[in-house]
Amino acid sequence: MSTYPFSVFKKANRNYYQVSFKDDDGKYLPPLSTKKKTEDEAREVAFKWLRDGIPQKNNTLRVNDLSLIDAMRSIKTKDEAETALVELRRLGWVKGFTVKETPAAEGFIQFMTTFWDWDTSPYIREKLRKNHGIHRRHCKLQKQAVTLHWEPFFQGCMMGDITAKEIDDFINHMAKKDLSAGRKNVIIKAGFKPLRWAFSKGMIETDPTRGHILFSGEETERRILTPMIAAAIFRLDWSSKKGKFANMLAAVTGMRIGEIIALRLKNLGPDCLYVKASWNKEDKDKTTKNNDSRNVEVPFPFLMDGLFEIAKQNPWGVSPESYVFWSDYKSTMPMH
């Protein structure tokens, strides 16, 4: 019986002798070819490998590592692989990992574009199901930000690859862009929200967006046209096309266009508008941006008169519920 910590042998169908080393429990590990044709030469190679390690293409493998490799090769299921990776992470040898056929293995950019896709996004479906405000145009702009800025930087990355360092690198990359601070923040947040949602759903183990500081800078002040300027720009004529009139109303009041086309006859007062909802074609009536109703003063009496005149021309009939800016095609929606 051999007392060596290995066994040297030659199979009938092989040209060279092989060596099988023993693990700590005395179990023989898978054989390695010594590239030697005599037993003595093969035994000499085995002793050398025990002392110096087994030469590899780019490094040297210790004999003790063979048992570790054998254990890795014995992994047959995804759960077993994840168990090994979790232990390596606990020991500090692995920062993070991505297991095949899990949400973390999904392409990062594919996830982001789907997240902002109006027709396929589970996030948008959830928002609509719970009656939370979200608009198609907002999603379209966020998706564009992902395509133009996130995709070139993160091309080929998987969800599990995204760590706080990668996000920090992206923010530093955005710092070099000739964009306003506000625009940079909008672009960054287009990626932050999908990642935070993925973390809340257990798709990724950590939230890589936490702790990052965004850009600061003076925001461009939003102003509305004064009555004097508006009078110089627009011909205040109630017979103008509805679209021009709606834009004129936005200019002199600061109302969002969605709030304007949502106006119904019941929202018109003597000298102000009762704003209660904003609207778009897919969502139908939605609450205002901050969910608060408010009164909007109209600076020109004849502008208010024009609203009543437009409402009276509604071909679908006039009632408190009829739209001021009515549709030419359907009674149940305002103009596009």
C-alpha cells in the first residue's frame, strides 16, 4: 500500500503517467497528466508539484487548491452555487455576485428601458393600479434620458453588476457634460428610480443609489407672461383656433397644458378658473400635480369671455360636464 500523498498510474489508453493527489480526508482527487512516460519520472514530477505547485498557463496552482476546485466542480444546482458565493462574500473574498437566471442577471439597460416603457413596465402598471399619478410624456422623457446617457456608459452590464462605485463613476461622467445642474439631476434620477424600485422588490440585494450627492446650482426661474407682454404677443380673439387659445391661456396664467385642456364648463367662474384635474389621452382625468385644487385668476376679462364662447360651440352639446376645449372627434375627451 502506497504511503505517498498521491498515486501514480498509467491507463492502457494513455501515453503518459497520471497522478492523483489526496485531499485532507484521504480521498483521491481527479488525476493530472505528468507528461512523463516512465513511473519514476512521473513520481519525480508529483513530488516537485507538491513542493512548488502545479504550473498553469498564467500562474501556479497549489496542490491543496485541487480539493477546492474539485468541490466547485461538484456543484450541480443554482442553490448550491449561491450558497458557495454567499460564503465567499461573507469571508470578504467576493463583493457581489450575479447568479444565472435570476433578476440580477437581467441586462441593466434592458431593465431600465422596460421600466420606463408605458406599455410593458410593471412599475407603471403598479402606479396606475394604485391610482398614483404618472404621465406618458414623463415616461417617454425618462426613457430618452436612459437611451442617450445611461446606455452608452453601462452597455453590457447586468443588474447585479451595478454597485455604488459604478453609480459614482456615472455621476462623475455626467459632471463633464455641458448641461445645467438641473438637467444632469433629471438624467441621473431617470436611473435612480428603476434601481430603487428593483431593490424594493428584492431584485437586487443592495440599493446602489444611496448616499450619492447630486449637482447643485441655480435653477432657471419660471415666469409667466405679464398681461402687457401677452397683449403684445397674442391677438386676444376668442375666435382663434382652440390650440392657439389654450397656449395663450398657459402663457398668461402659468397653468400646465394638461390642466387647461381638462377644463370643463363647470370650472369657469366670472373671473377665475377652478383647476381640479389635469388630463392626457391615455390616463383620462388625473389629479393636479400636487393633488390640490386651486383657483387661477385670468388677467383679461375678454379672455374669460373667450373661454365661454369656445365652450358654447361644442358640437356634442353644452352642459356643466362638457369640455371647454372640446374634441372634434369624440364627446368623451377634450382636444388632443
